[in-house]
Amino acid sequence: MTEAKPSFDPQRAVQLMSSRGHSGWLGMRYSAHGDDWVELELPWRQDLLAEEGGKVLASGPILSLMDMASGMAIWRAMADFSAIATLDLRVDYVRPAREGANVFGRSQCYRVTRSAAFVRGFAHDGDADDPVAHIQGAFMKIASSPPVGWNG
């Protein structure tokens, strides 16, 4: 009898990933998840503003938030933590995030093929009906072994 493979747990993954690296420096936190989506939270910080003395959160941290949420949504949809790479992640900024507000990034993996996965989502600062940005992306699944017939 084969043992069932555990599904990917984004809450545990965020705890691990937020203890180091870029996502850790940004302070990303777990918010919620479903079968094919993940929502993360980016705390508002003065040092993440686009301009010194300004009030608008820089676009880079929001892009990082959405990239991380998208990868986790893919792992959740595949129920597997395997290597993927961002091929294309389009972010359409609709408005600036409100001063002092945390930003939430929710991404859904709506299709997984043999070699790719596709996501869509949005970022908001407390009201999901008034998004800060919308995203659409494509990710490549990286095989752990070379394809059949490939001689390297």
C-alpha cells in the first residue's frame, strides 16, 4: 500500500521562508489559503516607500509579494513542493497602497500542465474590492530528471 503524499502547507512554508532571505527581510506573513490559492501579507514599513519622505509603497515589494504568493499557489495546486521558475509575471498597478496599510497578495493557480503553471491574482490593502494591483503569470516547472531521450 502506498502512503498518501502530504499536501503543500503554505503556512509552514512561510514560517520557514520568512526566517531568511528576501521574503524574510520584507517581513512577509501567511494570511490564508485554499486548494489552489494562497494569500500573503506584506507589513507596511517606512523603509519600503518608493521615495524618501513620500507616502507611496514601492512597487518592488508588491511584486515580490505576488511572486511568492503565486509560487505557493502553484505548489498548493500541485500538492507538491517542486522546483518552479517565474517565466512571466505581469503586474498592473491600479492605485498606490494607502499609507500605513499592510498589503495582502492573493494568487490563484488556475491551470497546471506538464511543463508550466498559470496564475492570476490581486493585491489589496484591506478591501479586496478595491485592489492595488492585478497580476497574471506563467511559471515553468523544472523537472528533477531530464526528459526521456534527452542526452544533455
